[in-house]
Amino acid sequence: PQQRRKLQLPGVCLDAADARQGAGRAGRDIRVLRPPETVGDLYVFREALHEHGPGQGAVVGAVCRRTGRDVIIKTRARRFAAGGERAWRSLLVRMLNLDSHSHVIRLTEVLEDERHYHVVMERCSGGELFDLLRSGADV
């Protein structure tokens, strides 16, 4: 039997075969925003959920202007060490093309502008999982 390789990046581990699944069907890719188009043209920002640090990026709650759906947008600065941006882009494209699953948050799209990547994903209701686990409630 063929041995399955793992794709590993900090905080992420994908089976290489799983990462390839779906790539041929949808062929989704990172959408490049050309000035004057901005993320704010596509999404209404609601609340800041997390700040990574000055100039590094943030996590915000937003609403899609087109569909009205609640989303989370994780913004990350494009400043990377040599070779890091290529790996990051490759990972994002693979994640965009993974098969969906009812127990996994889906990436809606990935946007790129001159300074940042904006990872848009569906928003789960019910509050923070960490807070639920910390409360000791049955899961």
C-alpha cells in the first residue's frame, strides 16, 4: 500500500492526499483585490475579536454585503521570511479546495491585497468553544 504523507506547517497538519481532494473540481484560488477595491467593499466589519499585534493582523466578525451571511475574517500581514509566503499561499489554496464536512468550519474565500491576506470563513454560533470547555459543561 502507498504510504500517505503529511503536510505540516505550524499549527496545521493535513494529510497530503486529503489536501489534494477537491482541487480538480472547484479549482478555487486566492482572489486578488486590485485598488480601489477593498475588503470593506465586500464585507461590513462588525466587531474585533482578536488582535495579533501592531501591523500583524486581526480577527474580526463581519457580514457579507452580497449574501448577508455572518463570517469571520482573519487578516494576516504579507511580511514573511524568505519562502514563507509561497508555503502560506499553497496551504490556503489547498484549504480552499478541501471537501466540506459538517463538523469543520469552511473557508468561504481568501482575499489578497497589497499588504494582507484575508481568510474569510463561516461563523459558528453558540459562543466560544474554549469558554464552554472551561465551564466544565458536557460536550
